[in-house]
Amino acid sequence: MNVLVCAACGRPLTEPVRPLPELPERPACDGLPDADGSRHAPSTVPRGTYAVDPEPSGAPFVPHPDPQWFGSAVPGVCVLDPDGPGCLMSAGPRGTLVVHPEDTRDHLLSHPGVHEMGCCGRPGREGPNEVCGGCGIPVATEFSECSGPYETHFLPGAVRVEAAP
């Protein structure tokens, strides 16, 4: 088992997690409430695991060359273009480490400079929305809006993988 730790201060950012060989297929969202009343889709990775996402994730967003393209249900990959037809696509970092958001509880804080809110959760459109609870540097983006999977993406350079104590 491993933990993801802040590259700046060494503070643990997750519960113990084990690596998956690849990122599982993202589950569909049916929009129905979960047992806790939230409407987010199931998490892409099970609790206690993490995987590397080879695709771009989150901000910044750039116009897609095809105005008819509407992306996929991947969080932070496609957002509607407020200035024109079609969508903007993610040009964010590749190689983010994806964990179940519940594996980060009590380790991360909301980014004080990011004030985004969707109808059911955090859409992750403004860039990293979570910071290290020790030193306060931006380390991750939580995607918890009802329009996509429920997952947290750690920025590749902001974390290290270490053996769990």
C-alpha cells in the first residue's frame, strides 16, 4: 500500500491506496440520487486505489476545432463554450493520479481562491480546487458535479507516491 504525499511539505494527502494497472472505464451517471442524497456518478476508482489518467484533465480549456464536438462524460474534459458554439476541451495536465474522493477526506482543504459550484457539486472548471492541509499549495482537483464521474485528480508534480507507514 502507498500514500500520496505533498511534494512540497511531505504531508500525507490520502489514506493508504494501492495502484491499479490502468484507469477503469468511467461509469455512466444516471442522475438519480445516491443513498446519501447526492447525484454524482459512482467513482471511477474504488476506495483504497489509485490510477494514472493518461488523458488531459481540467483547466485550462481551449476551443475544440470541431464546433459540433461535445466531448465525453469525462470530468474536466469538455465544457460549453460561453463565447460561441460547441465546447471547450481540456488542455490540462496528463498523468494525473486519480483517487476516490473519500480517500482524501481530512487531508485536503478547499482552495480559498476557487469559488466554483455546480448544481450538485464541484465541476473542476477553474483549475485545482483543493490544497494541501499542511502547506496550502494547490495539489488536486475534485470533480463531484452530477454531470460526470466522482473523482479527485492529483497534479503530477504536486505529489509523490510513498510506501504507507
